[in-house]
Amino acid sequence: MFPASALLNPPPSELRGVRASAIGGILMDLQYPESAFSGLGSADFSADQIGALRKTGAHKRWRRGDVLLCEGGAPDCVIMIEEGQIKATVHASNGYTSLLAVRGPGELVGEMACLDGRPRSATVTASTAGLGTVISADRFLALLQGNAGLAMAVLRSVGARLRHSDTHRAGNGAHTARTRIASVLADLAHRYGVPALDAGPRARRVQVTQQDLAGASGTSRESVVRALKELERAGLVSRNRGVLLVQNPTRLNGWPSG
């Protein structure tokens, strides 16, 4: 894992393009033209609010597999994702890893710990190569105090995530493992899937591991393997080198029916 201090203040060797192992392979500061992220909004924030966040932090790039935030760590920064995807996981004492969330461009990670000042509740890992803006906790809180609209947007975002988590937990107790796996895959395809028009008008490609699907649906990897085989036989998904092609995410909801 690379510490927040390295995210916010890379060493001189990093700026000269020399790999600095002390920060886990994070790359050099990026200078983007204003148009690189202009006009990008999300369900959480407007383009103007995203612009305010960008101006407050430092732009960073990371590689797939880099640990950005660590469970139990100090709440010293917030990260706004600009490209790529991350995942938030929790490790149980018995070795089981639960996937709590996937986040993508225009979304924040680490903000809850900064708001309440408590240790981080999950580990955040880069699922893909990506880039984002890292904002120190002090600057983030000061920005919220001076920007009521952004503060309300952050609160709405946190509230929506808590509601989604409650709904997900309720579903875990009410549905079979196969239905939970299909539901998680449908959610990932709807929210983060890449359109695959070559495969069909509603098809979307989703990059997710079988282990992460198991962690998100509260079941075993073996159950995921069996469910994916059934979904393939039903013509609902296909697999190719770690990427799942979902033909129609809506059809996965409630599967298997009857």
C-alpha cells in the first residue's frame, strides 16, 4: 500500500520518472488540460462540484492491484476517481473477503472516515489501472464547510450508499445464492459495464473476478462457478479472459425465475 503522504507529496525521484518503490509503484503527478474532465458529472455530483474537488487535490495515477486505502488506516485523505474502477473489501478473521462496493469515475472513496474521523472500515484496491484526485482530509472538510451544495451532495451520496447496502443485506437473507450472484452481476453491469454493441443492443462487458462476485453475493467461489455455467447455458452471459459479457442485465434480475 502507498501512504496518503506519498499520494499528496511524491518524492523528487518520482517527478523525474524514476520508480519509487516506497509508494507502491504509484506514478508521477499528472497535468491535465481543463477539458480532460470538464463536463463529467455523476449520479452523485455535478460537473461544477467535481471541478471544485479536482482543484483542491493532487492528480495521481495508479496501477491495477495497487492498494489505495487500508482497512483500519487513518482517515487522512479522500480520493475522487476519474478513470478506472476500484473495489472496497473487508477481510474477516477466518480469511473470508467480502466485496462491499465497486466505484468508478465521478465517485468518492474514503469520505466517510474523513467525515467521522474514525479508522477506515475497508481496504480500497484498484481493480483496473486508473487515475484520480487525492484530497487531504483537512482540505476536504474545509471545502465542504465553504460549499453547502457540495456538502449536501456528499451527504446524499453517503445516504444513497447506505440505502443500497441495506437493500443488499436484506436480499442476502431472502434469496438463494444463484439469485444473489445474478443480482450482483446485473447491478455491476448496469452501473459500471461497458456497452458491447457488437454483441447486442443491451449487452455490456463487466470486468470482475469470480472471487469478487462471491464476496459481493455472500457465497463461495464454487457457487459462483456453478451459477456462471448455468447462466452461460441459458445464454445470459459468456466469459472471456476475466471479462463477463452480460447480454441483457435486466434479465438477470430475479434469475432463476419460477
